[in-house]
Amino acid sequence: MAPRRVNIGVVGLGRMGKRHVHTLVSRTPRANVVAVCTNLEHELEWARSNQDYKDFEIAVYDKYEDMLNHTGIEAVWVSTSTDVHAIQTKMGVQKGLHVMCEKPLSIHLEESQEVIDIADKHPQLKVMAAFSRRFDASYRDAAKKVLQERVIGKPYMIRAQTCDLLDTTGFFVRYATRNGGIFVDCAIHDIDLTLWYLDNPVPKACWATGTLQHHPELAESNDVDNAVGVVEYWGGKIAYYHCSRTQIHGHDVSTEVSGTEGKISVNLIPRANNVVVNDKRGMTHEVQEEYWQRFEYAFETEAREFIDSILTDGPVPVPLKTGQKVMEIARALQSALWSGEVSRWNEKGELIESGERKINGALNGHAK
Amino acid sequence: MAPRRVNIGVVGLGRMGKRHVHTLVSRTPRANVVAVCTNLEHELEWARSNQDYKDFEIAVYDKYEDMLNHTGIEAVWVSTSTDVHAIQTKMGVQKGLHVMCEKPLSIHLEESQEVIDIADKHPQLKVMAAFSRRFDASYRDAAKKVLQERVIGKPYMIRAQTCDLLDTTGFFVRYATRNGGIFVDCAIHDIDLTLWYLDNPVPKACWATGTLQHHPELAESNDVDNAVGVVEYWGGKIAYYHCSRTQIHGHDVSTEVSGTEGKISVNLIPRANNVVVNDKRGMTHEVQEEYWQRFEYAFETEAREFIDSILTDGPVPVPLKTGQKVMEIARALQSALWSGEVSRWNEKGELIESGERKINGALNGHAK
Amino acid sequence: MAPRRVNIGVVGLGRMGKRHVHTLVSRTPRANVVAVCTNLEHELEWARSNQDYKDFEIAVYDKYEDMLNHTGIEAVWVSTSTDVHAIQTKMGVQKGLHVMCEKPLSIHLEESQEVIDIADKHPQLKVMAAFSRRFDASYRDAAKKVLQERVIGKPYMIRAQTCDLLDTTGFFVRYATRNGGIFVDCAIHDIDLTLWYLDNPVPKACWATGTLQHHPELAESNDVDNAVGVVEYWGGKIAYYHCSRTQIHGHDVSTEVSGTEGKISVNLIPRANNVVVNDKRGMTHEVQEEYWQRFEYAFETEAREFIDSILTDGPVPVPLKTGQKVMEIARALQSALWSGEVSRWNEKGELIESGERKINGALNGHAK
Amino acid sequence: MAPRRVNIGVVGLGRMGKRHVHTLVSRTPRANVVAVCTNLEHELEWARSNQDYKDFEIAVYDKYEDMLNHTGIEAVWVSTSTDVHAIQTKMGVQKGLHVMCEKPLSIHLEESQEVIDIADKHPQLKVMAAFSRRFDASYRDAAKKVLQERVIGKPYMIRAQTCDLLDTTGFFVRYATRNGGIFVDCAIHDIDLTLWYLDNPVPKACWATGTLQHHPELAESNDVDNAVGVVEYWGGKIAYYHCSRTQIHGHDVSTEVSGTEGKISVNLIPRANNVVVNDKRGMTHEVQEEYWQRFEYAFETEAREFIDSILTDGPVPVPLKTGQKVMEIARALQSALWSGEVSRWNEKGELIESGERKINGALNGHAK
């Protein structure tokens, strides 16, 4: 008797899709990748000629509907571009499949709500939001210390930055037009961490500003390449964020949680590995290039826990709706960035003020 | 023939006043402390019974006017509480003495302008603002790298925090009522660093929020014990600040300057010394308790350069008016914190919008 | 058609044996664990009741000979105690199976040479020594920098320490009687790194000393719980080692390679993860408890490369004989430790002097 | 009445002599430098034209005897080359002056013993050995933690390195011929720390080896530019040392003290200041160039405490004889380095074996 494994298909074979297939095949023993799907010709070619895929009998589809009909398929991993996350998740659920959906579910709150509603109608299916930091060993250790061991007393402030290495290939900028703006694209992990560590605080007001330093072409899509935002939460809690797409030294993602009895830092000093070079310049260590090097094993844990929730019929580690509140805050920051005005919520967390003025900080940066 | 030394008097014998006397006596060979002055009885007693003061023939005065008339006095170091900085500086200048004035000159922009004007009328006198970080070896090294060697390309963003150890004695809170609010009291060094490293940018807009975590009594003086503020500058530059009076681990003051070709960090990991304890908890190092441990030798350099500017009739390292622009920005952040509204400047740096609403973030934090 | 996988059996189900099975099952997609074997009753029970083993159809044997006869078995992973490594490796090879053998092959040089000779007679079989640090990302990065990029010029000195967490369970001490002494047990990875980074230098002389701080019972087996040794190599190269079984803060394994143009450090500051706690004591990070936390993913790479060498009929990454030279040096250090005398080699690397005096340093430490 | 100050003369105006004058003049308010002395023409010229020296009325002598006769002189700071330390100290004492003598007193044990005997006959005079690390804030903090707070239980092992920046000027090599060899020149601070932290242990055996990597000309004076030595002490204590004159990244002096309950590290990661540069290479900090940057303020404390011991007639912080035991161990290591043989002591600390064979490791390194 073969081991009990979940038959899964992966849709989207971009950089991350390929990595998810890799993780599922090589580090998730209870997953059985039966199919992949993409509608991009170069990805199809790549997949069809991949010897590993042949060896592991992974079918390659160019139509999502066809993959959903693959014999024995039980689950789908949605790893496409943001604009089709919602529809593909919905289709998977309606087909009776478990679905892991990359963040964000949608940049439109109504659309993502619709998917959540559909998922709620299929409680037997595991439908999960992929917030990978929730599976990282360091963030989990921090959560244990903050929330269970209470080593910093009452937590009241988050400082978080998601600062990516400068992409000199231009790939990112082409992709940026569909991603909803820098806070939606980069800060949602930081906002998610805020909700986690501050125990689901209700936002009260936020403001943001930004600048264009390396990607003037982003001005066309009303975006910036560096932004700073502050969110005040009801009850005297505060979070502030820095998003950057223009780091020179590497992927610099760090988080600090301040509490009444101490502070916990995660990855304040990013390091590629344990090596230090001592030479004429002094002492130097390298920094991870991107989130993959930082979170490679978090993706393993994420995949395993999704598969386990299916096999054991347990709750998914990150429910779909977690992403909804995160997205509301990201969009309010985005609105503040674009308008220069403060966004405000009432105590129930309903957005009551949100500016409409055109972005100007970015254009200034660009103009210089 | 005795060496050429500057005869100096120190007014104010609080914690810092004593330290300045110490620095001048023991690490500033060209200074000759001839007198000290305080109107507080316990400080007077302490000074009168101090054997070092006797040995070094330091006269002790209880009236500032009297000290100004001490035979041979050439310079004054003003180290009193903020509310008398301006008047004492003015009196010193009018008496024909050089003056070093602790920051800030005044929390009232008109008052400090008046002193600046008077000083301008006495160009032969050295009148200097004491921004101690400008004399710190690390901040100077960072300035050299940023401004001269241009190792980070064009600098465009500052992240700075001035986070002080929690004061459990209550001393601070009693003092807080006269200091103008947390941004005026704590952030002005950070704002000064911003002007330094970003080459005197013109502010465009700012917003801030705060919370009360340990000192509910501050609510009476409309203050908070933690605040976060963001300042957008014209030309696509940004600075953001965190001020805290409630750190548990020590004095945690760090600064990061981001540029188009890199980032420079100063004191990201604060350390009391070079010792690490490896035990059951892991690896631990201590953190400086307060700014004195962090900046002890910056104060030495500051004192020496002030004395040198007198002896050589050279320019003072930090002109009085530097403090004026810093104070304007601090007060705009303070206004944003109190009102919840955005403060705005035009391209000439004239404040054009500033909210008046009552502070609410602080009260929330307090209420919880 | 099922993917091409190597059918492998693991002998020894102690702490590491279990971990190797785990790695092979869950992170080595081209390996197929078909059997395990142990002659210890409690390990047999544990294995027989293990649901994962049932799910993945892993046969459980109590006789090594029986496992070697398992239908379709192609390779063996030897993870038993040191005293049977050689015989089990030999039996595997003689049965026509590929073998991965945990370090050391044997503490008796003659015995290990015999196995090497037998393996040499079966060149079609992959027989590999498990020196896990050779597969660690940081050590590989260091090797690339030292040997390929030559960033430190000509390397001439190694400082290495293998310092293990104090084992308060007594398990280790019971095990220690068969492991050949502290240098044989702990330093062979460090010696292997020396041969790697200094490009197979020929030893010239060595001396060592040790002490007993926590495990006085080790005196019975003539062993110590902390030892320091220095090896001079021909050509002006030097390595020095510290082995400890009594660390309080965790697994502290670090290596430094000095060269004419710089120095490279690996893991000088051991860290369990990226989390730092800032509290009354200062700033603290935890340290890995043991080599597993430090080298978990090196074991993954090791397993994958062993399996790959079989599937592609390529050379094994670490030949069996690498361990032989390492063991010679370890035993010479051990001899120096026991005798208090210098061990010496001629320029061909033949041992020409080696002391016989009884250990005394250890007893001193114990006596105190 | 002028403050009570000690009139002091400094002999030797090399790099360190100038620095001691600087410290005494500018950071030691109770010292009054009345004279300096050197017999080197270029130093004399430099001193005679030094405006500060003129301003502070410092007499410049070319004969030590003359300086000893300077009116009012009370103390002498001996900062000449090692070969005249003993005679100048003796002359100072015989003249009735307090003496601070740079380390080492002499490389000849008989000569230094003679000076100690003479000093003992003048108990009213303060005669002190300048072991500057004893005055460093970090080493003192470590001593407090180890010896008073006992945070690491019973200390039993020292690892210490004194690794100096490569001197490409050739100055050092010219100087090296008189300094007694690398362990005598570089390791005596490390040995002193060992005696301090391990509470004056009695040496039992030692061995050492070395290599020549950058300074082949040292072979003429039978010296090496890198050496490693291990000292076993009676009672199960161990210290091991690395001395280097060829570091590329800076002055890398670190010390670790292992105890039964933990380990304390001092300066494991040397840093020039708090600045980190984040750029394409990763994250880099600079390292101090030499001991002056590392110990500048230790020299201040040393000078103040010497002066205080005179003014208060208290004991000197580091008695002359401390250096004697240190020198014995340094010379035994030197002997082991030169001979390749083990040096041994009996339980009373009397040297009973010491090799005579010619150094060979160094020549090997050189030959390559």
C-alpha cells in the first residue's frame, strides 16, 4: 500500500510557482504533485522538457480548467499573478478541491470577500492564505515569546521593513502595474505580523509618504519605489512600515515588537550565512539576495502544514479571511500615500475617512 | 608663563551640568573652569563641599548675574533647564562672553530667534548650539562616508530613533512639563542628523502619533511616552523617527541613512562594552544605560572644539541657528501628534498647515 | 512509470539514525527508504509502532544480515556506534551495495584501511565518508572564497572549535567509552576542515592537553571533557583546536581560516535563529542546542549528493580515504593528550615520535 | 592655591611616549607634565618645536639623568624601548621618584628581579607595571563578572589572541630584534589576563609553534610573525594563545574565559566604531587599526590611577612583580617555540624542563 499522499496541482510556473513545485516534490513527503499548469508559452516549454517532471510523472497543462479535471487531483496551489488569484481559487473550490492561494487573494476587497464567502460554504475544503512568514522559525519563536511567554509584557508597537534588493532587470516594473501599489505588494506581510503580534488590533488612523529613487517609470502607474507609513491602532498601539524596492545590499526584512517589558527583534542584521570575511575593508558578511534565501524553509513548513490540514481534516494554519483585514489596512496606507491625507477608521474598524488627492511625493522624487 | 586657557563658568549643576564641569576640568586642557552657578540649594551644597572644586579653585555662585561678573571669566556654558536657556544665553552675550548653550535654545521660536539676532550683533563672540551627536566619532565617520566619500550615492532617507531607558524614579516626568513635548525633547538630535546627512532638505509635510505606556501622568501635560513621526521633505526625501522614554534594555539610539547606492547604519546594535556573556540564556551583551555612556567622549570633543574656536577665533562647529530649523520641524511634528492632522510647508519651508485638534492617541493608550 | 529512486536501508536507529531516515524520507526525493535495522529492543519497538514507517512501507529488521537481503535494496546508510562502522560497511560492500558510513570509519587505522582496500576493489560501488560539514552552505561558501576566489591569499592557519552543550543526562558518558577519546570523537570534523582549507597539508608535530570539569567519570576511560591541541604542518602551516563537551550556552562550533591577505570566519557567533530579546539583561540571542540545529540542511545536501552519485554513477563527494588521514592526526593528538609528549611526523607524513606517558592533566582537573 | 598635582616627566618620545604625554596633559587633571626626555635627534626636534609643550611649559631633555634632576619632579613614566626599561626604572627609584614602567620591565628575569628588589626597598615610592588591559572598561567588566559575580562558575580556560595589523613600513621589524621574541612582545598581556581571570594559576607545561608569513627577515633574529602556544596549569586549567603581526583587517585582540557555568568573551568582534556600511558586498564594519584605538581610554584610566596612588599614598593597581611571573611564562613559550620541545614546571612553579633545539617551523614557513 502506497503512503497516503495528497494529489496536488500547481497553477502558475513563474519564479515562485517553480519553487513551490520544488518544495512539494522534494520536501513535502505527503504531497504528490500530479500536475502543473501555465498559459505562458516559455513556461510550458520549460515544464514539458523538465526531466524531473517527467520522472515524477507531473502532467503539464496549458488550461486551468483542464488541470482541475486531472484524474485524482485533490488540491490546488495557486501561484499565478495577483489578478487571477481570486477567480482561480473560486474555481478550485467550486470543483471541490482544497486550495492554497498565494497572497494577496485580491487587491479588490469585494472580490476577495466573494471568494471567502464561497469558501465558507464549503467547510470541508481547506482553503488557505499563504502568509509565509507565519511559518518561519524565527517569527514563530518571536510569537511564542511575545504571545505565550509574554517576555516583553504587553506589546504595543511594531516596526517592520520589507526592503527588497534593487531589481535591475526591469522585470519587477513590468509586473508592478497589476499589483495594487507598494503597500499592497510589499507591506502586507508586515501588516499581517502586526495583527499577529499585537493580537488583532483595530486600526484608527494612518498616513504615508513615498519617493521614487530608481524606477521613474513607476510614476506612470502612480507607484513609488520606497514608502513609509504609520498606522495608529485603537488602544494606544502603533505600527510603522518601510517598504523599499531599491536596496543595494540585499533582502533586508526586519521586524521589531516593543512591549512594556522589553523588545523583540527579528532579523535586525540580515545574513546570507555564517561566513564573515575579514580583509582590508574590515569585517563583511553577505546578505540574502531575496526572500527565497530568507524563507526557503518557511515554504517547506507552509506546504507541510497545508497538506497535513487536508490529511487530518484539521483547521488551516492561516484562514483566508486573515488576508482580508490585512488588505484593508494596506489599501488605506496606499490611499494615504496617493492622497497625502490621513485615512481614519472608527472603533469598529470601519474606514470613515480616506483621501483622494493625487500622489505628489513620488513625482517630486522623480522630478529631481 | 601659564598655558593659554579659556576661563569658563558653568551655569546649572544638574546631572549634565556636573558632567560638563567634569569634562571641562579633566579632559579639556585649554579650559579653566573658574566658576559654577546654580540656584538650587542641594546643588549648591554639593558644589560647596566638593573637594575637587576646591582644589581647582572653582567659585560657586547662587546668582547667574554674579557669576557673569567673576573676575576674568571669558565664557559661559549654559546647562540649565530649557526654559532659561534663552535668557541666560542672551545675558552672557550681552556681558561680552562666549556662550555654549545646551539644546534647545528655546521651545518658542520667537524667543530663540531673538537670541540668534543678539548673537549676530556680536560676531566676535562664539555662541554655539550644543548638538552633541555632531561630535561623536561614529556620526562623524558616517557623515564622512555619506557626504564626502559618497559611498551610498545620493542619500534620500533617514530612519532614526531616540529611545531612552525607562526612568522609574519619576524625575523625568516632573521635568517633562517644561520641555515642550516628546518630539521637542527627544527628536531634535534626530532631526539635526537629518538636516546634516540629507544636506538641509526643506520639509513638505509631516504626521505623527503616540501612545502612553508607562507614564499615564504625562497625559496631564498632553504628552506621550512613545511617538512615531514621518517627515516628507521636498525633493523626494523622507525621514521617520521613533522617540521613546520607556525602553527596558537601555539607551537605544540608532540612525540609518539610505542612499541610491547603499545604506549606512549607526549603532543599530547598541552595546555597553565589548563583553558578551554566554550562559543558559544564550549570548547576552549589555546596553548603555543612557546617553552619557554612549556620548561621553563626544562631549569631550564638543568642549574642546568650542574652546578651540575661542582660542583661534575660528567659526563655532554648530552655529546657533542650526537649532532653529530643527525646532521648527520638531514643533510641527508635535502639532501633528497633538492634532492628529498633517502639518504642511510650502517649497520655501514656510509652515502653511498645522492642526489644532486635541491629542487622542495618548489618551487611548492611557485609557487601556 | 515511477521515478528512478535509490532503494536504501538505514542501520542504527539512535538519535542520528532516526534523523537520517527522516531526511531520506522527507527531503531526499530520489531516495526510497525500504528498510531500517537495529538490534536494540527499544529502538525496534519504536520503529515497529511508527505510523510514518508503516505508511512509507519501511521494513524493520533486527539483524543487519537480513536487511542486506531485503529485496531490491541498493544502498545502506551506516549510522550505528563507531565500533561496528567498519564491519557493517565491509559487509554492505561485499553484498554489492553502495554505502554511506558515518564518521569515523574506525578508531583503528588498520581496520579502516582494510575497509578502504575492499571498497577500492569495488569501484562500481559508491562508498562514502559522512563528513557533514563538507555539505554545509557556510563551509562551502568559505571553501569557495578560500580555495577558488582566493580572497584571503595563501591560507596558513586554522582555528577550530567543536564545543558541545553539556549533556546532563549521562547518555554521552556511557557512550564515550567506545569512541576513542575526545579528539577522535570531536575534532575529526575540525581536522577534516583543516585538510580541506589548507589543501591537504602534511602534519609535522602536535601537542595537546585537557581537563575534566563536569564528567569526572570520564577519567576511568582515560578521557577528558575539554581539550586543546596544536598541530604544526610542514610548510609553515598551523592548526589549533578546542574540543569541549561542557558548554552551557549551546553548540558552539566555529572555524577561522587565516591567510596572507585576510581571514575568514565561519559561525564565530552561533545563533539559534534571527530573534534577539532586548530586556533588563541587555540583548540576548539563543544558541543552537546541538549539531542537528546547526547542520540539519547540510544532512539534506549530503543525502542528496550521495544518492545523486549513485544515480549518475559519479564520484562520491567525500571519498572514504579522506577519513583516514584525519583519523591519523586525531590519534596523534590523542596520544599527545594522554602522554604529555609531542607527536612528530616526517616530511612524508609518517609518524616518527609519539608519547606513551599516562594522562595527567585530566586527573588534575578532576582532583580539584 | 593651585590644585595638588603630581609633577611628572616622561622618558621616551616614540609613538607611545607621545601618546602618554598627550594623555597626561589632556586627560589626567592631577598630573602636571614638567619634562620629557629622549636621546633621538628627530624626537628632540619634534618636542622642541611643539607649541603645546611650550604652552604647558614642558622642559625637553636629551639626557635622562638631567630630567631626573628637573626641579620639583616627583614621578617618571618610562616609555622607552624594552632594553632600557629596567635601568631607567632603577635610576628613577634610586632618585626617590615614583615610576610607571611600560611592559615588560625586562626580557631578562634576573634584571627585572633586581629592579623589583630595589623597588621593594623603597616602599614609599609607587612603582608600577603598565599592563594597560587591566584598566580597560571591558576587561574590568569581565573581571567583575568572572571573579566577583561568578557568572561563569569556576573559570578554567582562557583563549586569547593578540593579532596586530600587518606593519608594511618595516618599522616593526627593525624594532623586533630587541624585544625578546613574539611571545615576550605580544603575549604578555594575554598571559597577564590569564593570571588575572584564572586567579594566579601555577604553570605546568607548555608548547608552541610558529610560522613566518610576511616578514622573512625575522628569521635572522630567530623570530616568527605568527605563533600559537598552549599552557597547561596545575589544577586542570588551560590557556592558549595566538600572536600575530600580520592581520589584514586590523587590530584583532580578543579573549574568552570559559567556566563551569558559562563563558565570557571580550571583543570577539572588533569594531572601529558603531558604523556599518551596507552595499554591494553586504554589511561591513571597520576594525581598529591598532591598540591605541582599542585602548585609548584604558590609558587614561591607567594614568589617573597611577597619579591617584601617589596622591593618596595607596597601593599601585598593578605591582611590578605581576610582570615577573608573566615574563617567566612568556619565556617558556618562547623556548618551546624555538626548540619544538615541551617546557615543564613543578607544582611550585619552578621551571624543570625547557628545550634548546633551534626553531624550525618558522624557517619552513619562510622557505615556502
